[in-house]
Amino acid sequence: MSIMKVTNLKETAKMMSSADYKERFKAEYYQTAIRYEKLNAMLKQWDNGTLEFEPTCPRSTYNIQIVTMTDYLAILEARAVMEGIEL
């Protein structure tokens, strides 16, 4: 995964309303990557027994979500290369 230049969702708000599709694309990528990182951190806490809440969904649902997010980020990264968008 690419090194992120944006580290919180608030930073992407202005990018999402840009007239430039490349800026909107970057915002989508950064938002997904931020959410991926947070979910991945939660799953690591779950695995090592330090999660501070009881998840509503079974672990298998989160596993599907993290795999799907990983795939989606890979697709966005491939598109970025093809479209000349620097992430």
C-alpha cells in the first residue's frame, strides 16, 4: 500500500468537493486507506485481547470487509498508475 499523505478524514472533505476528478479520486483513496488502517488496528486489538468493546458482528464479517478493502485499495492504486494520479 502507498504511503499516505493524508492521515485523517477531515483532510479529505475539501478534496471530495473539488471540480478536479483527480482530487476526488485521491480523497476516495485516502478515505478508504484511513478506514482500512482503523479497521486493521481494531482487528489486531481483537486478536491480542485488548479490544475495549464487544463487536456486534462476527469476526468473519470483519475478515470479509478487510479483504474487500485491501482489494479495493489495490484497484485504486492500479487505476492511479494508469491515469497518472500521484497518491
